[in-house]
Amino acid sequence: MDEETFLPARRAGDPARDRAVVDVFLSAVHHRDPRALAAVLHPQVVARSEHGTAVGAPAVAEGAASALSRHTGRTARAALVGGALGAVAFDGGRPVTAVAFTLREGRIAVLAITTGEDRVRALGLRFPEQ
């Protein structure tokens, strides 16, 4: 695989509302709750990564929960990923997975997932104040 990234287009929206959607997403991942994840995903959501593409809320919810919480020691927090609203998962303090979101109609419509510490660090991560 080449070094392409899967960042979604940046969109202007209500930052507070969009951040609330990301917070619900992260809480659902933390609690390993695919049903709660599916509730914040657009029904035709698309997730893209170097491992392939998943379509539809149930499939994306299951894959996102797995990608962000695969190991017990992982934590995830909201971030700007390449300028897009997203989240970063850390394992032992190292950023190992980044997800950039595109929201539509108050739900997550696109997830662009990047894995691997070097690739994630290269995305220009920024962490807004909590």
C-alpha cells in the first residue's frame, strides 16, 4: 500500500454539535457498544482505511469499535486530524490509530481511518482543549 491517507473533506458545521457527536462516538467505543455507535452513524456511512472499505452503520460500528479499542490499554480522545474533526487512539501513550470524520445531518457519514504510529503522527494532529 502506498502512503496515501484517507482524510475526508473539511466541512463547516456547528462545532459544538459536531464535537458532541464525536464525544458520543468515543463514549460508545470506550464502552464497546456497537448499538450506541450505530446511533451516531449515518445509515449509509462509509469507512475507509488501508485495510478496505466498510459501508452501512452496523458494519462500520463494529469495525470502528475494534479499530479504536483493540487492546485493553488503548485510550481514545477527540482531535483534529489533518484539519478534520476526528479522534486518535493511543496505546501506551503512542498514537496508533486516527479517525477523521465527515458529518452530515448531525451524524457521522464518512470515517477515514489511518493506522500505524508513523502514519498517524504525519497527519498533523491537534488536540482541542477538553
